[in-house]
Amino acid sequence: MTEALIVLAAALLAAHILTVCLYLFRLRRRLPQEGTIGVPRVTLLRPVCGREAFDRETLASSFEQDYPDYEVIFCAPSDDDPSVPLLRELIAEYPNRPARLFTDEHRVTHNPKLNNLWSGWQAADTDWVCMADSNLRLPPDYLGAVVASWDEETGLVSSPPVGERPEGLAGSLECAFLNGNQARLQLASDSLGNGFAQGKTLFWNRKMLNDAGGLEALGRYLAEDVNATKLVRGAGLKVRLTPLPFAQPIGRRRFRDVWNRQLRWSRVRRDGFPLLFAAEPFNGPMVQFILVAVAAYGLDMSAVLLPAVAVIWYGAEFILMRCAGWPSSWRDVLALPLRDILLPALWLATFMKRDIEWRGNAISPHDSDEPMAPALVDHD
């Protein structure tokens, strides 16, 4: 019995180290300057709602791309949205970059973000559209990276975010979830040939998505990234991830906000990928630590074995944090075990209710045949 516990714990530790190594390998990857689609004209489509601390920086990065030919379309839910004055100011500051702003919302899905994007999607005059959330700071090679990641088997290019510049322990906790847990696992899955979408970045062939049902198809269930993954795989194509993720400035957070955001994403995973969600108790080291503790007690090695395993587990993640350039101060290291203690609690809390809340909008799972307001514009 003791030997079996040790073998299982060792397998979990080996899997953890494997995901770290796969990420470290991606740090060495270099994309070709041109992918299989060359360098087509691209629409950069950014939904904006309300104001956040880093908006000027993240939204201004839309205009600072090295990509040769692209337009920018911003979408706000109304002309009274607090983001609109800043967007108009930025458009005026960059007169050499084609940019437009739409300030209306069409309720064509159950997803407020997609409803916000509707007018911009319809107005795009390019074959290729990259949706990028407003809180992403886009490096100058952002569009070049997503375009070059497209190959013959691709139906969508995506990328998770990584947190940067956290303030306070709650901000470090947000980074611990985003970076060492979610980005690490998502990119490891992609390295093993099983890429799945994350809604921060979605790069589409516009005609392909329109033929598959357009934004309405992406809004069929709780989250557009779950729907995007299923739609692309259903077409016999693959979701590709860029070699490395893109930064999201974090700043100061409240613990309650971090918990609510992680709980929302957990409920999305539960309804979108129930089999994978059932295995999530093995995410993080808690199960492994329990197995090691029981085995160590049987071997009378409790004072040595469990601390050694914890050092290896968190040591590997700390090496990744340093190599990847993620926040790695003492506060960021302290956030790692706090995150792992919360993971089982989040998993259990997910079952307390099914609906989620996003920017003040309550969204409930619904039948895919539930009627919505008809679209006012036909697809091309």
C-alpha cells in the first residue's frame, strides 16, 4: 500500500515537472517571420466596457504594432460608457493608423462581450480578425505572432494571459493563478497537441467563423472560448497557441475579486468540459502532499519526505517564474501555496450554483435552442 502511494505521488510530481519543462522549452521557440497565410491585412477588434487602471497603456498598444497592414476597431456598449472619451482621444493621437469606434450593442447572444463586439465584427473589412481583450498589453510583435502561428490545420489561434506588475498579496495571488497554474497547463497541453482557446486572444478567419454560425455560435453557451474550442475541433481543425502568452497588468486586487473571478472560470470549465473538470482535484499539489504524508507516516519519514517533495514542487515553479520573467518576489512566492490551498475550495464551491456573473451581467447556462433576438445584419 505504501509503495503504491509513493508511485502515484511520484507520477503527479513528474507530471508537474514535465509541464514546467514544456514551458521552458517554449521559451526557446522562435516563429518564422511569415506563417502559411503570409502577412494579410488584419482587423484588431477590441471590446471595451468601463474603465480599468491600465486602460490607457493597454489600449494605446493597439496602435503600436510592427505589423505592416492592420486596422483597429474598438467596441463599447454605449456612447455613455466611461471608456469612450479615452478611446476617442487615442484615435486622435494616432491619426496614421486606421481606427474606428462603435458604441452600440446588439443582444444576439447570451454573452455580453460578444454582443458588444457585434457591430465591429460586421464592419470589419478584412478576411482575418483578431479579438483581443482590452486589459491585454499588446507587445509590438503581437499581431505578427498570432498570424505566424497559423498553419494548414489551424482553425483558431489563441493565447492565455500572464499577469504582470501585481500590487499586494491579492495581486500576487491573481498572478499565481494566471501564470504558474493556468498558463503553464494550457501551454503544456498545446505542446502535447491538445490546444484549447482562451478568450483573451482569438484570431479568426472571418469567413470560416461566419460559415460556422458567426458570433451567435460563439455565444451559444457560457463562454466564447469554450464554444470556440468545440467549434474548431468539430470542423476537424486545431486550436493553436502562440509560443508564449501576452501580459496583462494586474495592479492592486481585492481577495474577493480574485476568488469571484476564479470561481466564474471554474463554473465555465465545469459546464464546458465536464470530464476534464472532474479531474481538477488533481490540479495542484494537495492530493500529492496527502499521499506523501500518508506514505511518510508509514515509513516513519514524515519530517523529511513531505518537505522534500514540497521543495521540489515549488522549486520547479520558482525556476519557471524566474526564467519566464514572471513576478517572483517573496510575496509572489508566498502566493503559490495560498493558491494551491484555494484550488480544492474553488472546485467544491463550483457546485453551489450554475450561473456566473460578468461585469454585472448574470449569465445562466441555457439550452442551445433557446431563441434570441434576431441578428439585424446578414453575414457576408
